[in-house]
Amino acid sequence: MQTDKDKHRNEAVIFAALPSLEPAMAADRCAATDPAGAPLKIRDTDENITGIIGNGCVVQLLREGSDDAGKPWAYVASLDGNPIGWVYREFISFY
């Protein structure tokens, strides 16, 4: 079973090499805004779906990155700071 420490280490290894990975301000509040109105899929570092958040759900942006194909991703948390996972960055809007 993978521990939280191992999970964060794996995440660091996968995303550490990404030149576009930038920390975001903790106060960066944003909302899930899929133009089709669908819930956003939450993914892990292997791009496996681990859950969903509703369209319009307010979250904190913790950091950003891109995958090997250049697709932008955002690592988000709930407003109380609990990490949720990675979502497609184009469907996150600041307000």
C-alpha cells in the first residue's frame, strides 16, 4: 500500500522535471468552469481519474504544470487546504 509520503514523493518525481511547474499563491481561489457544464475529473499524477468536482465548485490553486504533450494541469485543494488532485487547467477560472 502506498503511503502519503510515497505518493507525494512520486508526485514530486513526476512533476519536478516540468519546466512550467510554478507554485501558486495560497490565496489563489478559482472555480471549476467546464464550458459544457460537466463536472471536472480529478486525476492523480498518472492521469488516472480519482474523482470529480462539480462545475462551479470553488477551489484553491496550489500549483500548475504540464504533461509531456504540453497539456496544462492545475493541482487544486479545497478551501480548507486539503489537496484534491490535478484538473485540466483550461477548465479553472479565477475570480
